[in-house]
Amino acid sequence: MTDNSLAVFENYKIRRHYDEEKETWYFSVVDILQVLIQQPDYQAARNYWKVLKNHLKKEGSESVTKCNRLKMEAADGKKYLTDAADPETLLRLIQSVPSPKAEPIKLWLAKVGYERIQDMSDPARSLDRAREYWQQHGRSEKWIQQRMMGQETRNKLTDYWKDHEITKEDEYSILTNIIHQEWSGVSVKKHKDIKGLKTQNLRDHMSEAELIFTALAELSTRQIAESVNATGMAENTDAGGKGGKIAKKARLELESKTGKSVITSENYLPPAKKQRQIKQNPDKSGNEE
């Protein structure tokens, strides 16, 4: 596995996306089909999927309807909507493709699912794996501790939302962005742009200060929501704005004392990617209010 959004099977690169709320991996259907039909030409595999999808639709197969359209990075570096499916749906689709690679792919998908089951039954496994990953990428123990504490704060907030009528994926994203925009002065997308990130997780590239203020905003949001039993989108939006303001006030106070912006263009990209980021975004640094 090369990174969080890409996996490799027998030298075939398979794009994937991990849904943190559903705790499920989604894989590019076309990429899986490339392995099954041993087709190195992406366009040919795409055409194969188009024909197969129409055939399955006519048969009334649920496999097609359960595919999601997710934005995934293509060979040109741009993101396009791509048919993606979870392991269960992919196993059903594989049954429709005559291929000697069907069984190895099934075992591979089963292994991916098994690792997630292990993580769910023993959360320490996923924490240990995350710590090892960050250590390999040069993060300090202090940074790792702050990152893990921040994730725990985040999990408690999303658990609260889940229990108080926040159920749709876009609602989680909207609330997260409201909190982030309020405390930092920039949206999540703008913050990623400042750091030159594309598919990377923003929190994995935050400075210690950025992690601390994100955690403060989310902790404040949850405690405010709990104090009024905020339920539904409107009430949790209000709590998010108030929680974000608390962290914003602290951020502005720190910035006034240090003369430095908390929001920074610094990241942990590999040297090659960092150089591309500097060339593409030479002026993206600092904070915006």
C-alpha cells in the first residue's frame, strides 16, 4: 500500500477511499476490473465496466445501485467522479466477471475487511498502526500524541452528532467546515490549498498549534451542544459556531502575542511533492480573515 488513497495488487494500482463515519473502504470499480480482466489500458477497462453495468442494470442487479460516485484522482492528477464500491458489493460484481484472478481478488478484499474487523474488536491495533505510520514519516512523539488526542476529541464529537439526528455524510462535512471556518478564518478546502494538499488528510499535515486549536474548537462545540442537548442540524450548527468562536478568540490572542499566524503553509509532504506544491502555490501562505 502506497498511501491512504492507493493500494497495490500485483502491480496494479487500485484507488480507494476510507469513509471514517461508516468505517468502510471504497475501491474504484474500474481499477478492480483492470485486475480481473488483466487489462493495462484504463480506457478499455472503463468501456468494459460500462457494458457490464448496463447488462447488470437490465438484470435488476442491486450491485450497480449500491455503487457510489466518489471523486478520485486520475493519472492526470485531477479528480473525477468514479464508480466506487465497498468490499461486499465488489464481491458480488466479481461473480459477473469470468476471470482466473477472481479468487485472489476475493482473498485480497477479504483481508482488507478482516483488518478492519480486527481494528474494531481491538482499537489499539489501529492506533499502533497509525503511530507507526507517523513515526516512519518523521513525526515527533509530541506531534503524534497531540494528533491522537485530537482524534479522540473528534471521535467524541461525531459520536454526539450521530446520537442527535446528524445522519447524512454531507451534514458531518458541513458542521466540520463551520467549526473550522470559525476558529481558523479559512475553510477546510482553503486550509488544504494553503498547505498544497490534494488527497492528503489535512490533520496529518497540521502543525502542533493547528492540531491544538482544532481540538479546542471541537471540544468546545461538543460541550456546548451537550449543555443544551443540541439536536438536529440547526441546533448543532449553532453549537459549532459558538465552539469555533472560543478557539478563534484564543488563536487571535496567541497571534497578537507572538506576531505569527497559527495557520501555516507548512506540511509533511515528501520532498518531491513539496517542491511541486511550492511551484504551484508560491503565494499561498499565512492566514485569512
